[in-house]
Amino acid sequence: MKIRKTIIFFLTIVTFSCQTELEKNKHAFQNTLGENKINAINSLVTDFENNLKKNYPKLSIDKAYEQYLTEIISDSTTDFEKFKFQTPNTKSELTKSGLWNEIYLKDNNNGLLINETGQYMRGLNYVAKSDKFVKKYYEKRQTAGMMSNELVVNGILNSNPDFNNYFHKRIVVLEFTF
């Protein structure tokens, strides 16, 4: 009985520590980006998940994320429209908040480049200290810049994401915000 209480106590401490770390990371990330950009990201996540529910109504949200990622790089996918998820209001919020410019830069050939020094990447760098998935994503993004959808998807899926995690969701959603 004493061992059981000790295990329960230990699990409670570990759970509380993880929740505290997540909240600390969320707070730092949100402070780094500011209210307008966070609101734009939250709107993107809402639009994305509404689109997932529409396209994959029988799947849980985490399985829908996986299915979306798998299908977006599948050669057999012909209906690209199902991958478009932003509402006009969210597109406007994304632009007005400065988030689009914060994350993406255009090169001289009008290609998109990830802004490696902006608030978004600084916020992720803070989180990367305690989240293996975010760390791996951050390091790959710093090293390679923009990558093809296939490389991004394979990297995400091979990194054991938790699609219920606040940061893991936002990385996926922002990667596929065209």
C-alpha cells in the first residue's frame, strides 16, 4: 500500500511539472509574439481543425492531423481544395497582425523563405529547450529553411508529434498556411 501511494505521489508530481512547463512555454511564446499574432495563430488552428472535422468526420483530431499530412503528399490526391482551410477573416487577421510577414520572407525570385530571426522562431527556440519535437523542427528549419511539403511531412510524422499539443499543432498549421 505504501508503494502504491509513493507511485501515485510521484506521478502527480511529474504530471504537475509537465503541465507547469507547458504553461510556462505557452506564456513565453505568447509574450514573444504578442496578442495580435497569437490571435491570428489561434484562428488558423480553429480553421484548420474545422476543416479536418469536415474532411475526416470519423477520425479523432490527432488521427485527422495524421491523415491530412499523409494525404497532402500523396500522389493519388487530386482534390487539393480540401487542403485549403483559411476563412477570409483569418486570412485578413493573418495579414493585419503582421504574422505572415513575421514568418515568411520573399526571396528575389518570389519564393518563400522562413524568417529565421523573427519572433515566431525566437518563441519556438524558447520552447525547444524542453520539447523534443519542437527542438527537432526548429533545428531543421534553421538548417534547411523552406523545405518541400514531402520533407516537412516526413520529418513531422517521424518525430512522434502529439497533435493534442499546443505547439505541435501550431507548427503543422503554420507549415501549411499558404
